[in-house]
Amino acid sequence: RVQVVESGGGFVQAGGSLRLSCAASGFRFNDYNMVWFRQAPGKELEGASCISRSGANTFYSDSVRGRFTTSRDNDRNMLFLQMNDLKAEDTAVYFCAPGSSRGSCPSNWPNVQYEFGGQGTQVTVSS
């Protein structure tokens, strides 16, 4: 079964950086696009990024584009999210999940249903 373990969250001041990691197992990692989502207190899940199976194509929501960078290491079954210039509104629990196994990230990737199996990692940004 799909297993993911998110890590790397923490407490940081506005303008700071964090690098999140996602260790994946239980599925053929390099066969799937991968996504990062986040959920702030009292809010719905929000898509942050999607990366294609090879890592050649990346997609971001407007709220993080230019500040966040997603990458993957298919040899180690690892997904990453480098977050720079963090803002208070980035405070949330961050989750990773496998996406589609065909083609690249779809244009509607933020609105697709995903299976979030991990506990997530908390990111808190103080203003």
C-alpha cells in the first residue's frame, strides 16, 4: 500500500527557508507524478506543487510560485519542497501524495482527489 512520510517542517521567521522531504514506499515511485498540498488551520487543503514522473516538469499554485521549488530523487524514492521567503500565510501542515501515473501533471492538478496517507509536517512561520 502507499506509504509516505513527510518531514522537515518547523518554526521559522518570515523571510526564512525550510526544506521538506517526503519518503515514499509501497508503490513504483518513478511511475507517478507527485504533489505537495497544505492545510492551514480552519481551511481546506490547498495544492502547492506538482512534479512530473521524471522531474522534468513542475507546476505551482499562484500563492507559492517563485518562492517554492519541488524536486524528486527517483533513485531514493524521495520528494522535496524547498520553501524560500516564507510568509505567515504559509503556516500549515504539508502533505505529499502520488498523483497520476499517466503523462505529466494535469492542468487541473490542484483539484484532483489524492490519497494522503502521511501525517504531514507542520510549518509555522512567524511574522
